[in-house]
Amino acid sequence: METVKGPDSKEERIERMVALYQLPLLRLCILYLHDEELAKDAVQETFIKAYRNLDGFRAEASEKTWLTRIAVNTCKNVYRSGWFRHVDRSVTLDMIAEKFASPNEEDNALTEAIMRLPRKLREAALLCWLQGMTYEEAADALGISRQAVGSRLNRARRKLRFALEGSEEHDPA
């Protein structure tokens, strides 16, 4: 017996989400994990988890925020795994740039500096600055308050300013 698909069936909804969000999530996961193949796996796992939990999605946040939170949590799980710490995860900007756009030298330096930020600061920076999320969307995706996102971005900004300009001031914490 064949299942009847409604006008907006589960399969159609997930296909639409994949079409809209696959590349932004891949870029996020590459920057988070520093490994293109692991990032592809994380994105695939993100959509599998989304498909399994689509009926429970209450639309309290946007689809983009919901998927981003799943992707960040999936990346955190990969990052926590024991073998992950022993693998060379160096990512070149060529791996990222090839799929998305030709970055200029200034963009390369900024992206490299963002990738060197501590994890919590890097997460906020990736979501807000590179993914274009609002503070509220990033807060929902990370499971923190809007104020915490703002605080992390301010600290990230200071660290990046120091790293890129070689400020005379000491490196902020």
C-alpha cells in the first residue's frame, strides 16, 4: 500500500529545506569542524535528524534557526568524539571559497581569524556575521540568551581587532 502525500508532505518539506539550507549549513559545518568530509556528514546527519523530528517542529523559531541548532549540536557531538581530537582538521580557505564565492585577501584574513577564535566566540560570529542570523536567531540556535550572543560578539570583535590590526593594547580575554 502506497502512502498518500499531501500538498505539503513531510518529504516535500524536507526537500525544500535541503534546497534552501544545505549550502549555508555546509559552510557553517566546514568552519566549525575544519574538515570538509566531516562537515558533509554533519549536514547529512542534520537533515536526517530534522526529518525524524519534523512532526515535532512547532515553528517557535524559523526553519533556518531550527536546522542551524541541529547542525551546531551535531558538530559539537562530532567535536567531542575521542578520535576527532587526533585527526588533522586543517581547512584551507580554498575548500570553502571554491563552493561559495571568490573571497578577496581581506576576507581571507578575516575568515582565518574567525576560525582561530575560541569555540563559543566562533559560534556566535559564524552564525551572526557569516550566516546573517539575527541575535535572536543565533541565541535560539545556540540555546543561550540574546545578551550572551551580544557579549560573545563584542569579545570576538575585540579579539579580531587585536589579531588583524596588531593593536597596541593587550589581547582581551
